[in-house]
Amino acid sequence: MMMRMMWMLMMRMRMRIRMWMRMKNRMRFMMRIILRMRMMMMMMMRRRRRRRRMMMMMMMMMMMMMMLMMMMMMMMMMMMMMMMMMMMMMMMMMMMMMMMMMTMMMMMMMMMMMMMMMMIMMIMMMVMMIMMMMMMMMMMMMMKGKTAHSAMVITFSTV
């Protein structure tokens, strides 16, 4: 039984690591896209000076969007890590129980741990949402033609 549990744990870990790698690759891909976009923007700038401000706006938008995406990716990674930790903890607890038929106390402890993890995740999500809102508001202000500083002040005051 114990051996089987261990094996399961190993397999799960391997799967998680594979997923992690995939995430990393996606991030790299995103970076490449951003660089390409920047290059394109620069080329356009060189060609026509008239539409410079418009281009700047577009660039800002792109950057903001990419930033948001990056943040999302990071969040996902964090979540993955959290989940991994939780899984590991659960498995360990299970092992312990198997070994020496633990009491209800242990079960309670486990539950508490889980709850804590969930809470942390929720808080992180909330923070991310607020940040996104702020970014969006900043962008809106910028589009309306305010300077960065005033936009920032307005955004913070509203949030």
C-alpha cells in the first residue's frame, strides 16, 4: 500500500512539473510576440511621423494588454505551485495516517491547512483584480489625453 502511494505521488509530481514547463514555454512565446510588436511599431514610427501619437497610444495599449496577460500567467503559475504544495501536504498527511492510524486531530489540522491555502489564493485573486482595474482606468485616462501623473492621481483616488 505504502509503495503504491509513493508511486502515485511521484507520478503526480512528474505531471505537475511537465505542466510547469509548458507554462514557462508559453511565457517565452509571449515575450517573443511582444518584442516583434515593438519592432513593428518602431518601423511604423520611422515611416510616418504624422500618426506618431496614434502609434504611441497603440503601443501603450499593446504593452498594457501584454502586461495583463503576463500577470495572469504568473497568477496561474502561483496557483499551480500552491496546488502542488497542497497536494504534497495532503499526501504526506495520508502517509502519516496510514503509518500510525492518526486521530481526528490530524484530520482537523489538515482541513485547517487547506482552508488557509484557499484564503491566501482568494486574497491574491482580489489583489490581481484591483490591479487590473487600475491599469484599465489608467489606460482610459491616457486615451482621453491626460498626462501620466494626473491619470495616476485620478485612478488612485477613484479606486
